[in-house]
Amino acid sequence: MPVFRAHDAASDDSYPIPTPLSWTPVSSRASSRTLAEPYTILPKEKRQEKLKQVTNATVDARETITISGVTLTPTVVFDTFWKFAAERKALDDRRRAGGPWPWTEDPILQSYFFCNTFRVLDKQSQYIIREVIEKGSQKPEEVAFRVILYNLFTRIETWELLRDEVGPLEWAKYNRNKYVAVLREAKDAGKPLYTGAFQKPAPKFEHSAGYVNHLILLEVFMDNELHKKCISAWNMADVYEWLVSFPSMGEFSTYQLMLNLSYSKVLNFHRNDFVVPGPGASSGLTKMFGKSAMAAAISANPDFEVEAIRWLTDNQKYHFERLGLEPPVLGPQKLPMDVADIEHTLCEVDKYSREAHPSFKGKRKELWRKYETRTSLPKAVFPKAWKHPARNTPRIRENKRLVVEKRYSVSRIKTHRDTKNGREYLVHWWGYPDSDDTWEPEATLEDDAKGAVEDYRAKLKGKGK
């Protein structure tokens, strides 16, 4: 039975630098758009007329495209994808430049909330960079601890509550009881602990409170020296397979944690090395290419969605220019959308299409979050880690098929016995009934779960045994 490896905490300030390989981002024309140009809310009748124009838009003489040997005929949503990406980024530019609200004439963007074209510009990402990663110790284990802790709840208010009540959030001074006390008091007062944007299922450890089980998961990651695994890995696929094997780590939630870690030097990889399509992106691709076509393509190639995202990434400049759009770019380097941004925007276009193209059905049919913000945004910050030379080197694993093998975690050692082959320990596993307890050799546990063995020995010593 596989177990979590537990190690003693060790300081490691080094971030290895692989041999760099130069990479030049796609260039784009300088925008002729005046970012401070005023935009006004249209009268109701004109808004309805504008929305009807968007809804009834068609693609003239649609060309077929070929992805990994599969020929597809794009739907109208295909062009909407590029139009949305360009206008959502332009909206963000106008807002950050101090332009007047509503920053766009698109009636759907005026009315509903949508994430940014570039994931790093979203509110949560900007906060992680400014407040979680770049404030505090820059030791790899401390950066990893802070990112994982924030990612557990993905809620700014919860992070600030813990920061203010517990003090500096450090793995070296971590005390679960202090964190639990603060979170319990907040929960009892009716304060939400988790983001409302998506579900954060807790692992099924031995506590009834999900937030306690999430803290235990944090401890398991740290005991397994997640930061060293990330730093030493040669490709992101290996990191993904390792992370997703832990309790409650789903495929997409694992990818989101990796993206947050990638804003730090703990996880240094080329920006187009790895992507995992989430449910929203999958739905967006289906609306862009048709349900039957996508189903057939995925049946023949389970990794087809990833190939489609890579195709969109590689061909974005052509399609923006084909439609007469200014390609959205990021930062002073004018970076194009990477695979994470394409995946991110596919999810948003899936939502946008519920209003723009309601005939393209998905699991969800309505938009519920209104766009009510009328304030400008500060200048965007970009991760200092993006300057790391390791990010210039593409390292896509040759074997792209991902293998997920869930792990078992030692909850505690109940007792021991001495056999002719040496001492064995009766192990109780997190999230499993007593009937699943197993006898494990001492040598195996000393290597894979040293902390649990030391705790058990300390208890025996305290009992005088």
C-alpha cells in the first residue's frame, strides 16, 4: 500500500536553474485604441438591438480547420472566442488606464461579470502575487506553505483573518490549533471561509469540519516537501501526477494550485508546457466545434481537448488579424495568450455564449453574477519569478498521457508487534475504517512516514514502554 513520505523540515533557499533556451513571444501591432475613450451605457431599446446583433452574428464563409488530423467546422462561437478575448482585455486596459465606466460598448460585458483574458490579471491572481507570494520569507518551503494555505480557501477575507489573528503565516511556526480556533470562531459567526466561485471539497480525514481536514492536507503536503518536488521536477506533468494523487485533489483543482505556485520560483516552467481543460473549457470547445464532432475526436484521442487548446494558442495571431482585431497582449513584453489563458478564456466564452448564442446549449443556461464594479483598477503586477531563466526552456513530457494513482496517508500507528522478520506497526489510514488497518514493516514506515513512527515511539516512551 503506497504511503505519504514524511521528512524532517529542512531549509532550502536554492532554486536550480536549468540551461536556458531562448524564446521569443509572438509580436503584435501597437494598439491604435485610445484606452481613455469614454463609453456610455446604451438606452434599453438600443441595448436590446445591440444584443440581438451579437446573438444573430454569423461567420461568413467559415473555413474548416484541422487539429491533430481531425477536420472541424467551427461554429459562430469560434469567432466569438476571439472577439471576446480581444474586448475583455481592452476593457481591462481602459479600466486600469483610468478611463470612465463602463469601459466597453458590449452589452453583455456591461451587464455580467467575466474573468480576464489573461488569468494573471484576475483579482485573485493579483492578490496572490502581491500579498501571498512576495510578502514574507522567500524560502521555498515558506512560499509553498503560503500559496497552499491561500489556495485551500481561495478567499481574501479568510487569508487576512488568519494573518491578522495568528500573526505571520509561517510553516516554521505553524500550529494547527491556532488556525482551527480562528476559523472555528469565524464559521460560528456565520462568516464564509471559502470562495463562492467554485467548490472546494475537503479530504475525508477524521474530522467533521472540512476546514480542519483542509489544514491536515496542508500539513501532508508540507511533510512531503512539496516545494522540493516542484523545484526538482523536470516537467509539469510529473508534478501534476504527484499532486493529484493526494486526497481530495481533483484534476482541475490540482491544475489551479499549480498555476498559483507558478507565480513563484517554486514552480519554474515554460508558460506553454502544460494545461488541463476544466469543465467550463470543455463546454466552450464543444460550443465552438459542435457536440458530435468533439465527442468523436475525444473518443479517438482522449487528449484531443489539450491538442485543441495548443492549436488555439499557436494560431491566435492569425485569427485575431483575420477578424480585424488587435491581438491582446500582456505586460511590457507584449506576451500573447498562453495555454492557461486560452483554457481560462474558453470557460468565460462558454458563459458569454449563454447570452450571445443561447441556442448552443450547455449544462448551465443562465448567467447569475452581475457586473456592478464602477471603480478603476491599479497598475497590474507580474510575478518576479517570470524572469527565471528556467521558464525559457520548453519541457513538455514526451509521454503526454497522465496517470493518476491515489495515495493513502498514515493517520496514526495504533500498536506494534515483533516478528521473526522484525518489528511491524498496525497503521490506521486517513479516511478509511478500522477494518482497513494494515500491518506495515518498520523499515518501510521509517522511510515513508518517519513522523508517524517518531510520534508513536514518543508515546511509548511517555508510557515507560
